[in-house]
Amino acid sequence: RKAEKKPPTQGQKEQTQRTICLEEIQNDLVTVFPAGLGIDKQMKNLIIKSVFKSMSWEKIQGLQAAELEIGLSTIRDILNTPEAMLKFKADAEALAIKEKK
């Protein structure tokens, strides 16, 4: 007789939701900024730091699903707002210039 499949626990649901949010965050950023260096990398880093107040992916992975969902929504708002994108681009270019000095 087959073992009955138990419904997922609240902890399993939370983990699944966190995993989905983290994948969507990464995918959304990589879709807009495909390069892993230069201005693309700077912009991804600045957006992540602005939204999550950290650039530690380890720390971000430890956030609760609700926090990640809010962050994902904020990132999508930024990516869809030309004024916000221009600000982040200017900041990223300023950082790139500073790093070359």
C-alpha cells in the first residue's frame, strides 16, 4: 500500500515561497541587467542594497517569505519606473568612475 502523501507543513510552504521569491528576484534582475560586470552589476547591487539594506545574498536568503515578497514587489516597481532606473544608472556610473580612480 502506498504511503499517503502528507500535505506540506507551514514550514515547508514558507521555504517553498522563499525559494520562489529568491528565484524571481534573481531572474527579474538578470533579465534587465544580463551582464555580470560593469554598470549592470553595479545597478543590480545598488537595487538589492536599496531594497534589502544589504548586499549579502546569504542574509537575503534568510529573510522571511513576506519580506522577500515585499522586496520583489519593490524591485519590480523600480524596474518598471524609468525615473528610478535613471537614478540607479547615474549612481552606478558614479561608482564606476570612483572605482577607476
